[in-house]
Amino acid sequence: MKQVIDEGILAAGRYDDAPRLMKKRCEEALSFILGQIDRNLETFIGTFPSEASTGNVYRQVGNTEWTPAFWTGMLWLAYETTGNEKYRQAAEKQLSSYKQRIEERRYTNTHDLGFLYTLSCVSAYKLTGNEEAKQIALDAAELLYIRYLDQAGIIQAWGNLDDPRQRGRMIIDCLMNLPLLYWASEESGDRKFYDAAHSHVRMSAKYLIREDASSYHTYYMDAETGDPKYGKTAQGYSDDSCWSRGQAWGIYGFPLSYRYTGETELLDLTTKIANYFLNRLPEDFVCYWDLIFTEGPEERDSSAAAIAVCGLLEAAAHLPLTEPLKRKYENAALKILESLIENYMTTDVPESNGILLHAVYSKPGNNGVDECCIWGDYYMHEALVRVTRDWKPYW
Ligand code: GLY
């Protein structure tokens, strides 16, 4: 493994030059994605793609996991970018399933309500003014808010709030669930959602991010006293390594909180986290599944790469013109994206109904290793929309 120094500081050279990626190539990639969505349109109406593929083919599953809305979100992206009503109709048909999940409290004991309801219902409301979707998303925000542990100032990620194995545990992925709370505060006028999200992001910055700008996947707080306990991985290589997707959730999640809070510390922290990530990319700019690996035969995680592209673009959008990292992050985002387009899409894998090859769901769990993962497909789609259009995030 290569020795990497200068934590938090971007190594010189690699991201200084503008990439070769052309808009035409991005539009071609988007057309391919639309073709795959068309191919899946009938299959995934009353059902959703599995979290990860098997042999690069998604199965049909119900609305139970943390992932269905990545498919619904792709339908909304397709509708927004083409204006074609068939995508809107397909997305709207799925809304009843999200409503039922909330009403019946099925698989709602999770912080992932943010992923689920931002990409299905907040998007529906933002794009079409659908009032029912707005209400469903507000109901979801109420359920997410229940998971806020006042004493610890964090949102518990997984499990029942009284489950001793999960009590007081926050995880870096949760940063992507906070926009639902910020949005709910804006729409309802109730500040409690904002306050919970704001406290959670500050605790994440303090405890999930290490001194060297790498991240713990998860961190335990004492829910009764509010004292910090210890970091632990769930999907990374080890407790003290840096899980690539976790770092990518940070690269995207912190600037999203900056968007709502305007706190410059969050943007400063984003640059350190992003630099740590960018300093560890292999030759082709697509990260291994854990950043402890920078070369060799371990699997890549293309989904983390796609998330990082969106995050780098989000961060760059907020950085001032005078900040040299702004241009470097745009360059880095395009270099990663170019590599994903050229080497990781399913273009030459006709049996696949996915978009991005070579993602990893959980290496320690031996689940979805070197497969398509539905969130990787979503973020690849979002990244391409971001670089070709003036796009307002659903987040
Ligand atoms: N949020 C779950 C994962 O990234 O695998």
C-alpha cells in the first residue's frame, strides 16, 4: 500500500488540469440510462429493484429496505430531464407504496427515512407540487425526528431505540437523511426538525470524523449522559480504516447541511474529507471499497465514486471563486465521472438491467460484492444531470 501523507491537504498535481470529458459523452451516457429505465419500467412498477444485483441483474423486491427510492428518484430525474409523462406516471404510481409504509409503520425503525422520502416524495412535491406527496414526506420527517436522542444530540441510525446493541449509535450515512428534516422545518415552520438535524451534523463532525479527516462508519454515544464512547465499523475493513462509501457520504452530506445552515465550518470540513478521499484514488480515479486499499486486486466501489462526484460538485458550487479547491474539485469530479462512463457502465453487458458495474454493498457481509447497486445507479444518473444541466437538488 502506498504511503499517503499530508492528511486533509490535497496532494499537488493530480487534479490541476481540466479533464477531457465532453458534454456530448455525458449526454450519450444519459441516453443509455434512459434506455435502461425504459427497459425496467414495466418490471418495477409495483415492485422495486433489489439493493444489489446478482450477476448484474436486479431482482424484484417490495418496499422494505433502505433503497427503493433510488429507483423512484431515477424516474423523477428522467421526468425532469425529458418532460416525458411516462416517467412521471411511473413515479406517481409508486407513491401509494411509500404512503402505506409510513401509515402502517412497516420498516420505519430506521434513519433511512431520509433517503426513502426525499427521493420519492419531496422530489414529487418539488417537481409537480403534489400536496399528498408533501404530506407523506412530512409524516416521514416526524418518524425520523422520533429517532433524535436529546441527551446525545444525535439521530440513532438503526433498530429500536431501546435496543442495547444499537442505542446511541450514529452513522455517517445519516448525513444524507438530514435534508428531509431541514426541508420539513421549512415547509411546516416547526424548528424542531432543523434543530435536530443541526445538532446531529455537528456531532457527526466532532465524532465521526477523525483528526486526519478520515471517518468512522459508526460511532456510539451514551444516550443517557451524552458522553462519546467509541467508533466502530459495520461495512469497512476495520474499525480504524476508512470505508470508502462512508467517506463519500461525508463528502456529499456535509455540504448539503451547509446549504441549509450556512455554517462555513461544515464546508471547511468537507474540503478535508474530500482531500483525504482524493489522495487515495487509484490510477483510474475509482476508489476501492475501503480507502485502506490504493492498489491491488481488492474490489472497487463504483457507487462510492458516483456519490463522491455529486458531493464534490455540491461542495465546489459553494466554494468561492477565489478558492483554488473549487476548480480542483470540479476537475476531480469530471475525472471520476469520465472513468465511470468509460469503464464501469453496463453498456457492453447486455444481460444487465443496471447501470454501474463493480459496486460493493457490504464486503464484510459478503453481500452485493462486485455487483450493480441501485444507489450507485441513482448517483451516476444524478451526477450526469448535474454536469449537463442547471439542476436543483431534491435533497
Ligand atoms: N446506507 C447504507 C450503505 O451505504 O450501504
